[in-house]
Amino acid sequence: MRPLLRPPLPDQVRGRYTAASLLMSAFGHFCAFCERPLPDQHWVWNARTGTCLDRESYDVDDWSHLYLLDHNCHQAQQASSAIDPGTLLLPTEENVFDLHGESQLHYSLQPLLRTLLDDDARPVTHELVPSVLINGRSARALATIDYFKLNTRYYDDETQTLRIPWQDHLSLEDRRMEQRTRTWLEAEALAKRVLRSFSYGLESVVIEQFRQMAGLSGYWSAAATAAARMRDPGLRRRIFVDAAESAGRDVFIEGFNPGESALFRGSGPHHTFPGTRNVFE
């Protein structure tokens, strides 16, 4: 779960923009919990009430409690039993993600037995597949993984297996674990290329390639964990935290002054992961 730093919402823009547009401007177009890039569908979840906003209407005082959800996290949230939102871990809290051992969430790559099931829940195929699992190191972390089904609803924690209905597999019903794993493998390969590139004076090119890949793929935590072989914290900060170009006085968003606009200019080539807390230094 990408650690987020929420910018204050200026009084003069309260009620002028939708909650979703403000969240995307502050944190980028990613689900706050599974980190999947958001297509056209997205929902705004209020961590104070434990419910999603209805028609984008929101109390401006709730700004500090709002988070974006993708389709699968929203689906899991809707299907979950009622829960005290205070028992969940939120991206804006400290120690959500930390490569130095204090992290409440841990990401690891391991082989899982994936079984595809027919319409009668009978096994059709069995296959060992590399998979990035999210493990919780606190009760709140475990509750969050379960509430949003961050390892997908197909994962059985007791047997450490995936049991997926064939139709769900064909329709790509929930591909979060598969996409997260692909991002990990790509990040691992690019981290090796970055380290080799210093021998040829090509580090700037490869670092930028890595930065853009990470921004397009999403799944920040998987990529950042896979890139741990790059021990230079400044290098990791350059890829996973910093903007490629600083916000100048020419950044203009109606209702914001220039300093405020810099905190709400969204994700893109200029800044792949806006609003990210620096946990590398």
C-alpha cells in the first residue's frame, strides 16, 4: 500500500471540484488500497463512515477521510460485513510500507498452486504460478487485506492456493494479483538494468524508463519492494517519490494559488506518483 501524504484542501476550492478529481489530482489515478491504475470506473470511499460516496456528494470536512477505490476493492468492500473503519489500516498512516522492517504490510513473491474450476467447482487445471502476496504484520493490516480482498477472493490463506472459477479466469474478473506480480517481475528486471547502466553512463535513460514503467503499471509497493537491490535511497526516491520536474509558477488550477496547485497537479510523465511519503531515507 503506497504511503500517502494528503495535502490540505484550500478553503476557497471546497465544493468546487468533485472528490474523485481532487483525489486523483493529489495522489494520481490509482486505487489507494490495491494500487491498481484506475480506468474509467472508480469509487470514493469514506474511511470515517465506512461507506462510498453517493453521486460524488461529500462533506468538505471529510476530505482527510476520502480514498479512491478500483472496481475490485469496491466490490469487496460492498460484499464485506459491516466493520468499524477504525480497525482498518489506511494509506496515510505511518509505517504502512517501509523496507526497513517497520512496515505493517509485507510484499513477497512466491509460487502458488492455481486451480481453475468448472461450473460445478471441479478442478480443470493445476499450475504453479509466481504470485506476489500481501501479508499483514498487525491486526489492522490483516483486517484491511481481508476487507478489500487485496490477495483476491480466490486465495485461500490456510492452504496458500488459488481456486478460480473458469469463467472468472476467462473474463479477467479480478487480475490484481496477476498484474501486481507482473509489475514485480518487470521492476526486478529494470532494477538490474539500472545497476548495470552506471558502467556505460546510461543510468539517466534507464532510471527514467523505470520511473515511467512504474507509473504506468501501478502497484507501487510491489515495484518498490522488487527494486530493493538498488540500495541507494536517493535512487529509489528518484523513481518512486519525486517529480521529474518541479512545479513552476506557471502551474495554474482555478481556485488554487501556485503553491497549492503544485500539490494538486495529478500524475503523468511529470510526476508518476504524486503525494507519496518518502520512506527510503
